[in-house]
Amino acid sequence: MKISSRFVVFAACAALCSFVPVSSVFARGDVVEEEEVTETNGSKMKQGAKDFFKGLKGSVQEAGATVSNKAKDVTAKAYIGEWYFANGKYSTMIDIADDSAFTITQTKKGGENKWEGIYTIPEKGQFVFHVSKVNGKVVSEDWVVNYEADKKDYIIISSDSIPNDPNGYDFSRRTLFSYVDNDF
């Protein structure tokens, strides 16, 4: 008897649903309100999509900047070491250290001139040498030093800021520096 009474209740519900549409049982009386809800949900979805893509754009830009900085670091690390240029009896040494230290030493009759500081790499092919000492005296200067690869053992340097050597060589001209191999 329990099974038959359940069957009767089920059949009555099925019959009721077939004659009365389900949407009218659950329908709201105010159709305008339903449209507003739909419009509000659509606006929320649009705003959510905008926020998502803004966040994605920021992430992509951040990733791009990270890749660019890594590329600059790798490029600069290829030039870590001592570089030598000779001009008659005079020479110019550039020492680029892994810890961002940067030194330019020019030998001259009776001594040397030495510029010390650190470097940054604002763009590929360019160091900015932040000079903090000249011959031991504290200064604050920024020099732009352009560089390009020639081969593993050479670097080409040019800069309007590096002073001429005692022979009058002008470093604004592209100048070939040789790598100093200290491993011998």
C-alpha cells in the first residue's frame, strides 16, 4: 500500500505539471524587475571580465619587465672582467665587477687617474656609470658608456664622458678594448 500511495502522489504531480506550465508556478509578477536583475548580472560579468583583463595586462607587463631585466643582466655579465686599451705609452683599463662596481683607470707619466663607482644598465648596449670617487675624492657624476660586443675577447666602448687619455685620445670614438685574462 505504501508503494501505491507514493505512485498516486507522483502521478498527481506529473499531471499537474503537464497542465500548468512550471514557469508560471515560479514566475515573478514584476517582469521589469527580472530584466533589471539580468542587466545587473550582465554588468557584473562585464566588470569582472574588465578587472580580469586589467590584472592579466599587469601580470604580462610585469613578466615582460622581468624578462627584459634578466636579458640586460645576462648581457652585462658577459662583460664582467677587466678590459684594456693601449695608446702609445698610455693605457686605459675598465674593470666591470659582478657586484656592479665599475672602475676606469688611465695611466699617465708619473701616475694614474682613477674613477670609481657603480653601474646600472638602463638599456641594452649602455651602462650608466655612477662615479662616486675621482682619485680618492668624493664626487657625484653619471656617465653614459655605450658598449657593443665585438667578440668574446673584445668590447667596443664609446662615451663623451670618459676624459681623453694623456695622449689626447677621444673616447667618444668607438674604441676597441681587449679582455685581460687573469687566469694565466
